[in-house]
Amino acid sequence: MAEIETFYEVMRRQGITRRSFLKFCSLTAAALGLSPARAAEIAAAMEQKPRTPVLWLHGLECTCCSESFIRAGHPLAKDVVLSMLSLDYDDTLMASAGHHAEAILEEVMTKYKGNYILAVEGNPSLNMDGMSCIVGGKPFVEQLKHVAKDCKAIIAWGACASWGCVQAARPNPTQAVPVHKVITDKPIIKVPGCPPIAEVMTGVITYMLTFDRLPELDRQGRPKMFYGQRIHDKCYRRPHFDAGQFAEAFDDDGARKGYCLYKLGCKGPTTYNACSTVRWNEGTSFPIQSGHGCIGCSEDGFWDKGSFYDRLTNIQQFGVEQNADRVGATAAGVVGAAVAAHAAVSAVTRARVKHVQTDERREDR
Amino acid sequence: MNPAVPPCPPDPSAALEAALTAILDGPMRDVPILNPQLPVAAIGLRRLGPAWFGALLTPWFVNLVLVPDAAPAAAPGTAAEFDLPCGTLGFLHARYGELHVLCCSLLSPVPPLYDEAGARQFAAAALDAVLTPPAPPPRAALSRRELLCGRGARPHE
């Protein structure tokens, strides 16, 4: 492995111009909801600080998180961030294989003891001593525990690592469990979604690498900057919901007019994610925009919540969000004035605009 | 209110309530994610630039609402941003019946923990939060120079 170098050095070695680098910093600041002034802070950190190695492990998963990640909208996001990762260990993307690859893992763990970030894609299975997922001749759960032992923090990529996803759906024959059920003594940042949005993934990892701290998390361990609002809150079809205009079938007049997909099973009202604001494929679209309801892939246990086409019928599950950390009922079963006021201020804060400059991102290609 | 733009249209509260009551009695009638404790109510509408601004409470949402004096041509779902005292808020063009409005979602669905009083308090507090500028960053204690030159004066610039 190369000697300690900065992000900027990695980037320059790849032939990326300084102008392009500064643009990346301002885009990242915008995507993270930081003020433009913080772009300079990101640039300074990337120029001066030695890079933090990231080890990327794969358990039971489908690699959709990696697929999403390497398609991040801004070309620099994948070039810079990916070069910081793949230089170390990612069994899908790295060049080395076999014993050499496993040796790199040990080398990074020793050299950067207590100072590397562990990114986990997929989850461990516990059935039959973890024999349902073998990496390098050993159960993945053992590799996970071994590498997590000396890491600084863990990023749980996707619904698998965060909640369990399809392999943990009933009856869960392999006893797949999310990362936090196995590793209990390290900070875990959950970045759920199947897969998560590329810009969300690069945003989270860039924040951690540049500021050397965890992003602010909600009570479930998700970064508030990307998981603070429901799809429904910012959905462009929302005015049709408010006006009672629903598509009743996928080929009816309402569907053609772009009406709300609630009656076709859209899970937007219960799903926390940034799809309706950041969108996908460089901000091009997202499932609802292409005519299909949200399936709620970033929510805990979404495979076990019935058909994707069942209508949401129960609003008992909705708590009162005073802020992202406190959701709760009151003893009386109704909200009082103080709780209502807190919830209102929090709702207004969430409704404020974060500028993600999609046009600039395109212009830079 | 801008005195250069007479006459200002009447308060649209009653028209908004009528339009949403018609929606409640029509297509929303059998939707299961309503909060039946809540009425349809326009809350705290006031003039803000060339528009009426306030909150809208129904059994299925609490929104901020802007009713511009001139009906906008944009299709429902088109985004728009407005600089309000609390900062920039994102709105979406919408049509409630015949009314062209811009809405900004605060709460939907409305959890059953909100009864009518709670939801009205929520809406009123949200309006207060939107119309109150954020607190300025804390200032350092008054220095001798500031005391002598007047607070905030920068004699060297």
C-alpha cells in the first residue's frame, strides 16, 4: 500500500484539475446541506489531511450498493472517493485477489489500528455457525467481527446491513441479521435503501473522511441530512394527493395525468429517504416519477410489510416528530401545546430548501 | 401589503375551506389514512407580498399555503421557492378545486395523536416559526473600541 497521502494528491495523480476539485467541494457542501462557505473547509481538509482508509466488506448481498456507488453523479465523486476505497480493500472492486487481498486487509488493520472506517455491504448470517456466507474460507460473521474490532466507525450500506432486507425476510432461513445485532460496541451509521442513492453514499462518506466525525444521526442511526423527510413530504405528485386525485390503475386516466399513486400501494407516506429531492441517475428521476409507487425499500422490514401494491391503511404507526430524535406519544394520548410547537418548528426546519446544484453537476461532464 | 397594487383580493379562507370540504366529501371520503378528529380549516391567513399566506389544516395534511393574487400558469407539482423570514422554503403548485395555490407540506398523514386543538396549535406555531427571522449569531461582548465608536463600527475599514 502507498504511503500516507492526502485526498488531493490521489486526485491530482488521476489528472483531475484543481478547478474541477473545487467544484466537487462546493457540490459536496451543497449536497450535505452545508453553507457554501463550508466548501472551503472541505477543500482544505481534502488537501491537507491524510486520507482515512476505508475497508469495504461484503456479506450476504447483491452488490447493488456498489453498483449505485460507482454511478455517483459527479465524476469526481466516484473517482476521488472510489480511489480512496479501492486502494485498500473491497473484494468486488480491488485488483488483488486471494491471499494477497486478505493480506491487504490485515495490513490496513494493523497500520491504521483504531483509525479506519469499516463499510459493510450486506449482512452476516448466523445459522449453522455462519456457514451460509463464507469469505476467504471463513464465515463472514467472523471476518466482520475481526475487522470491526479496531475500526473507528462502521457504515452500514443499504437495507441489508441496516435492517436485514430480503435475506432476513420471513422465514429467514440463514438467520441473516443486520450489522448492529453483531457489532454492539462501535458507532454505526445506517445508510438504508435498496440500494441507497449514490449521492447519499458519497455524501456520507465524504463528510466522514473530510470532517473526521460522524454526520448527525437520527434516533435510528440514519444521517439526518438525507433521511430527515419522507418521500411523501417532497413528492412532486403531492398536490394531487392533497386534492384527492388518485390513479386507481396503472393504465387509467389518473395515471396518465400523473395523479398520486397512493391507491396503487405507494409507500411514500411512511418512507424516509431523499429520493423525491436528490432523485436518481444524476437527478434524472425516481420511481414515482416513472409511474410506480415507492416500495419503501429504505424502511425496516419492508419485505415483510405485505405486497408492494397494498394500500397503506394504518396511521396509528405515525408518532409525533418533535425532532428526529424524539418521536413519541404523550401519556394523555394527545399532543399538548408545547409538543405541537416543537413539532411545528421541526417541520418548518425540514421544509427549508437545500440547494443541490444538479445543473452544475451536468455542466461539468 | 403593497399599496401600489390595489385592490387586494378578499381573504380566501372560506373559498379554501369550501374547496377542501368538497374534496373531503368526494374523493377522500373512503381513504383510510385520514385523522377523523380534524376539521378542514384555514388558519391565520394574512397578506404577504402579492399573496395571502397561512396554514391549511385538513384530516389528511397540514400545509403552509400561499394564494397568489394572480393565478399562476404552472401545472400542479411544479416546484417554486419563496424567501420567507425563516429562510427559503420549497412550495409546489397545486389546485384545490378551482383555486390555484402553492403548498408546502408540514405534516401528512396527520398522526392520530393530534386532536383538533393540537393540530391548530401545530399550524399556528408553524406560522410563527416561518414568519420569525432566525436569531442572529451571538455577538462577542462589547469591546472598549465598540463602546467608544458605536456598536458595530469598524474604524479601520
